[in-house]
Amino acid sequence: MKTTPPLFTITIISLLIFLSLPTPSLCQTCNKNDEKVLFQIKKALGNPYHLASWQKTLDCCQWYDVECDLNTSRIISLTIFQANISGQIPKQVGDLPFLQTLVFRHITNLTGEIPKEITKLTQLKMLRLSWTNLSGPVPSFLSQLTSLNFLDLSFNDLTGSIPPELSKLTNLGALHLDRNKLTGVIPDSFGTFTGNVPDLYLSHNHLTGTVPKSLGYLNFTVIDFSRNNLTGDLSMFFGSNKTIQIVDFSRNSFMFNLTDVVFPSSLTSLDLNHNKIFGSLPTMLTGLNLQYLNVSYNRLCGQIPQGGDLQSFTTFEYFHNRCLCGSPLPACT
């Protein structure tokens, strides 16, 4: 009778033992300091039903809205979204030292100011506090979070001016300050971003004054200044060497001659409606791959250039100008 070779038997037994071991995700044991802080956060928020999974009977790496690092088991993400929660952002969030993502979003009863304790989160890459009722200023101390690559404070009740110190965030890829009640001017320092040039969303505020010329030295990809009280010349954002793709300057009081503006080939969306822009539409617009265009409610004159995507837009994107004509508007006379 054949016998199984000893080496083969040992290999099979070793394989069975290995397969029976728990996977790393199941082996995770939440750091006790982090667990303690999370319980403090839960208590500060009034022990909401949204955080019902935050119980001693379940490892905190398995809790809802929480993510742990697979190697260290430290909390790296706290994302509270669409929750029925009242109160303020707990100061204890600053006691999660390995946090990389912090989100409080779509929480209409979240009030108060942004706590300074957030500055202790030196590894934070994403800060998203949006669609809440946060009030007070945009804190200048956020400039201390030098690892940030995404900052979203949109859809709040923030007031005051934009802190110029935010330009120190050299890793920032996007800055959302839109849909607040901000006043004052766009900081001149925003033309000194080094490293990344962030997508800039400042729409639906009460900003005034001219846009600093320093911003024209940078190569933005997305800019939204719509629905403010801004004035001046915006042609500095365009040029053959620029890479801007999406522009929304609508519903301000910008005034400049559009005739000789050189638009980059990268431009796909241009919204200039409800301003005081004059001159004519450059012929070079016919060579762009425009997915959106709106120049209505300005002071433009002359024939709309024929060709490209310009005739694919309706009269609504062109009407209420001084003497603009040609398809899709009535023919020039």
C-alpha cells in the first residue's frame, strides 16, 4: 500500500492552518485611545441614532462612518453624512492624530463655528464641512493644515472675508467657499499659490471689488466666481498658453472688451451671462470644443461667428445683448 510522503502531509497541514487564519481586515483591533475619543464625539453629538453602531460590543474599526488603517488600526477617516444630528462639531475630533479625512456633510442642524482643535490634525488631507448651518468666519488657522488637498466649506452660513493665509496650502487641489455669506475682496495672495493651483469656487457670496491681477499669473483649470458683486477685467485668465477648462463669471459687474481675447484650446465651458462685457465674439471660438456657452445679458455686438459649436446653443445663450446678431439669433441687417 502506498503511503503519503511526510513532506506532502506537512505541506497540506500548513496550508489548512494558513487558510483558517483570520484575514487582516477581521484581525483589526481598534486603538483604545481612538475608541475613547470616538465615544466622546458620540456623546458630544447627543448619542444620535446615526451612530448606533458605535458600541463596545463591536470593534470600532467596524463602526459606521469610521475607517481604520489596515496596518496600524488607527482611525484615518471620520465621515458623517446625511445625519439627523444637532449640535456643534465636537472639539474632540482634534484628538484623532492619524485622521486623514474629516467630513460633516448634509447635516442641517450642525451649528457653531469651526473649532480650532482641527489644527491638531497634521495628517489631514480632506476637510469637508458642507451643507450645514456652520457660522462665523472662514478661520485663518486652516492654513496650518499643510497636508490638505481638498477643502470644502460650501453651503454654510459663514461670514466675513476670505483669509489670505489660505494661499499657504500648497497641496490644495480644490477650494470650495461657495454658497456662503462672505464679503470683502478676493485676496491678492490667491495669485501666489505655489505647487498646485487649486480649482477655485467662490460663487454665491457677497464679494466685491476687482479680481486681483496676480491671479492671472496662474494656470487655473476651474474658476467659479458667479453671483457676486465683482468688477473689472477678466481677460487675464485667458491666453494661448493657459490650460483653463471651466469658467463661470456670470452675474457680476465685469466689464471688458471680448473682441481680442484669446481663448485656450482647453476651454470647454464659458459662462459670462449678466455682466457688462462689450465688443464682439472672437472667431476663434469656432475652433473650441465647447460643451457650454452663455454670453447673454451683456453689451456685445456684431455677428455670431459661424461654425464649430456656436450654432448648437439656443437664443437664450446669446440674447439680451446690445446688437449681437446671426444664427441662432435673427440675421444681421
